[in-house]
Amino acid sequence: MIGAAFEMALTAHRGQTDQAGMAYIGHVARVAAGVEEEREIVVALLHDVVEDCDVPLSQVAAQFGEEIAAAVDAITRREGEEADSYYARVRANPLALAVKLSDIADNAHPDRLALLDAATRDRLARKYTKARAALNTH
């Protein structure tokens, strides 16, 4: 299942870069490396395919099952959604929560932030501090 999730992520994120201009799949791989159990790794690999790519949630469900799809759905932001609603949904799904915490840890890592300009670095550091607080973690 992990191999299939990696292939889906690799295909979906092909050509995408992060804010520092690095291949986006690197972020996905680091998020997956930050969790432990197989289901968490699969969700980590797929965590942005619905939100940032053209992969429908129904495809995730068909290939990986309802539990994985529910976690991917929980971690996927909706257009215009309030942050409180988003974080409540993530907190309610243990798989999504584990992956979101790994996602934040990677995005907020000092080595990654150091690649960005000072204004972006400060904005993102504040954003991820708020996200951790909203998820009741530190």
C-alpha cells in the first residue's frame, strides 16, 4: 500500500515545487518519514493530492479504502473554510492528526524556513505556532 501511495503522490505532484523552489515530493516524503505506522505513512504520502492536485477523493477511496480516504479528507482544507473548523476536523481523526503534526513539523523546520526570505519565514513561523496551538500540541 505504501508503494502505491508513493506512486500516486509522485504522479500527482510531478513538476510542483515548494516555496523554496525544491521538488514538492521531498516535503511529502519527509512528512511520511515523520510518522510510524503504515496507515499514517499512506495518509502522509497522500495528504496533499486532493487539496493541491487533480486527484478526486473518490479515487483515493477506491484505491486505498474508506479509512485512508476519510483521513485524507479530514486533512484537506476546503475553500473559504475557517481555521477553527479545519483544525477541529483534523483533531477528530487520529490518522489525520498524526500526519498534520508531521506536516507542520516539516514546514516549520528551521532548515526549511532558512531557505525563505525573512518576511515569509516570520509569517510561516507564526502560522505554524498557531496551528500547533489549535491542534492542542506544542
